Amino acid sequence: MPRPRSAADDGDEANDALLQEEFERLQNQYRILENDRRTYIAESQDTLRKQKEEIDHLEKENKEIKTDLSQAQSDKNQKADKQTLNRLTELSRERDELEEQIENERAKIGTLDSEIRKSERENRQLKKENAGAGRGGGANKAAGAQGSANQQKRRQTLENRLDKENKRYNDTLTENAHLREEIDRLRSEKSMFDDLYRKLLVEVEEARQQKAFLTESATKAYEHRDDCINKIVALRDRNEKDEAQYRNEKRDLERFIDHDNKLRDFMTRKANARDEWKREAQDRRLKHGSHGEKAREAQRRAFRDQGEAMERIREITSEDDLDVIVRDFVQREDDNFALFQYVSEQNNQIETLTEEIDRLKREMETFVNEDNDLEVERERILAELERKIATAKAARTEAADKLDSVRRTLEELQTAIKSVFDKCGCSDSHIREMLGADETISNRNCCCIWALLSNELMNCWLCSTTCRLRNLTRRTALRSPNTASRWDCLPAAGSPPTYR
């Protein structure tokens, strides 16, 4: 009949329950750690994938920027820029030459006016001389003959001068035609320059947009890097806490296992001692017999030792039932073996996690170094782009200043042409019919109005000169009729001759 369970038995059951709870808690923690490890690995892989995509994207952008820079720095583009600069310099020089030619034309017009005034003075002098000759009568025939010879010389001089002026007029018409062609060419070049200016504006805007895009990409990369660093720091802190908790639990388990090992060693020594006692008792029985005084004394001593051993076992285990003690011993041995296996597995997992953490740290350091390199390269590219943008802005400003100067010069020239055109009273009806109704002088009709004005000025000058010569010829014909036929070829006043 089994003995009733004592308080020691209840204490063992409580200890078993606590051990079972501790084992379940450790299993739960192990599952939690396993889930955390999987989550950490997944997050790390996702982070690495995103960083790799970002790096690929930045490398692609870097390659495109390098391609654009190489194209911008190519010999062809530099040659085109130099040609544009040379062309602008040539246009400025041609503008100065045109201004100088305009001044020369004005000087020529002034010279012609001076000659016209001189001719008018000579005509007035001839009128006075003719009047004086008429009053002298027949007594002054000799003086009249001398005056006729002088007049003949003057006519010859005037004819030569007229021929020279006709040549100058033809040269001026030819020069005006060349100037019109030059103005047309300058207008076409101005149109090309405007197209180039607009193209430069578009390129500057594209460079500004590219700079803003690169700045935004760099900002996003910085933010993403900061998020990754914060996550890594949080995971590192969490891992350190888990390691500290694991070390504490491991220390408790080792203490518990050490206690069980000591108990097992004690039980083993006692079992060996009992076997030794049994062998000694058997030897004594064989030597002295089973009913001798020594045999009984040995049995009593063996029983007493066994009883003491059982009492010590009961004191240690707080259990009176031997079956329960044996069963608990076997159960604890099994639990110790299971805990030993669990601790071994945990150690292996800790080593694996430690290696994984070290690998991730190395990868993090690699990514940080690559990110620093990319940052340096990005800053260099941004500095290069800013320098190019500044150069483009300076070129644009210089080109805009030159364009404004050319535009102001054209406006002044148009205003001067309009003023002279209005003062001369020229008609622009055929220009309006050809170009459309436009009361203002523009780049479109400037050349035509200039040609019309030049023709009108030359016609006016020729008409005036022809009229004065015809009047002079008529007055001279009264005294020398034979010379009148030489001037019949002159056109009437108001219809100037046409020269090639």
C-alpha cells in the first residue's frame, strides 16, 4: 500500500510545474526570437533591395549626366560655340562698319549740298554777267566774246562735273544695293541669333530642372539612408536586449542543470556504494556463513547505511515514496537532457544570428562607403552643373546685351529713316501694296523704305541739277544758238534720267 503524499511531494510537484512553465516560457521566447529573426531578415533584404534599386537609379542618372557633359564638352559643340562667338563679334564689327558707312553717306550728302549751293552761286553770277552784257550794247562785243568763251569753259566744266556726279550716283546706287543685301543678310543672321538665344534659354531651363531633380533625389536618398540607419540602430538595441535576457535565462538554466547534475552524481555514488556493500556482504556470507554474528552485523550495518542513504535522499527530494523518487529522478534526467538539447540549439541559433548580424554590419559599412562615394560624386556633378549654368547665364546675359544694343541701333536707324522719309514727302503706297498696310518702319520694310528714300534723294538732286543746267543752257543759247542742240538730250524738270 503506498504511503500518503507529504508536503515534500507537493513541493516537488510545484517545482515541476514551475519548471514546465519556465520551459514553455523559453519556448515562447524562442518562437518570438525566431519570428523576430525572420522579420529582421525580411526587412534587411527589403532594405537592401531598395538601396540597390536606388543605387542603380543613381548610377543610371550619373551615366546620363556624364553623357550630357561629354556631349556638351565635345569638340563639335565647343567649335559651334566658338563659331557663334566669332559670328557675334563679326556682326558687331559689321554694325560698326554700317554706322560708319551711314556717316559717310551723310558726309557725301553734305558735300553734294555744298556743291549745289556753289552751283547756284555760279548761276547767280552768270545771270549778273549776262545782265551787264545786255546793258553794254554793241560797244562791248569784244567783252561779250570773251564772256562767251568763259561760259563755254564753264559749260564744259559743268558737263564734266555732271558726268562725275552721274558716276557717283551710279556708284551710290550700287553701294546701296550692296547695303540692302547686307541688311537682308544681317536680318537673317539676327533671326538665327534669336533662335540660338531661345535654344540657350531652353537648355538653361532644362539644366535648372535637372538640378532640381537631382537635389530632390539626393534628399530622398538621404532620408532613406537615415530611416535605414534608425532601423538598424533599433534592431541592434533590440538584439542586445535579447542577448542580455538570453544570457540571464541561460545562467538560470545552467544553475538548475548543475543542481540536477550534483543530485545525479550523489545518487550514482550511493548506488555504487550499495553495490559495493552488497558485494562485501556476499563475500562475508561466503566466508563466514549467512547465520554468523558478523553476517548479521554486516546486514544490520548495510540496512543502517541504506536507511541513512534513503533518509538523505528523502531529505534532499522531500519525498517518502521510493517509486516517486525513482520516477522523479528519471523525469528530471529526461528534462535535463531536453534542456541540454534546447540550450545547444539556442547556442547554435545565437551563433547563426551573430554571424548574420556581422554580415549585415559589413554590408552596412560597404553601403555607407558607397553612399559617401556617391555623395562626393553627386556634389562634384552638381558643382559642375552650377558652373555650366553660371557660364550659360553669363553667355546669355552677354548675348542679350548685344541683342539689345543691335535692336536699339536698328530702332534709331528706323527712326532716322522715318524722319528723313517724312521730311522728303516720299510716297510709300507701292510698299504698302507689296508688304501690306503698315504705317511704322519695321525690320520687314526698312530696306525697301531705305531704297525708296535713296532713289527719291538722288532724283531730287538730279532734278535740281538738271533744272539749273537747262536754265543756264537757255540763257546761254540766247547768246550762242549753236550750242543749244548739245543740251536737247537733257530731260525735262521733274523727270530725272535713269542710269545704269
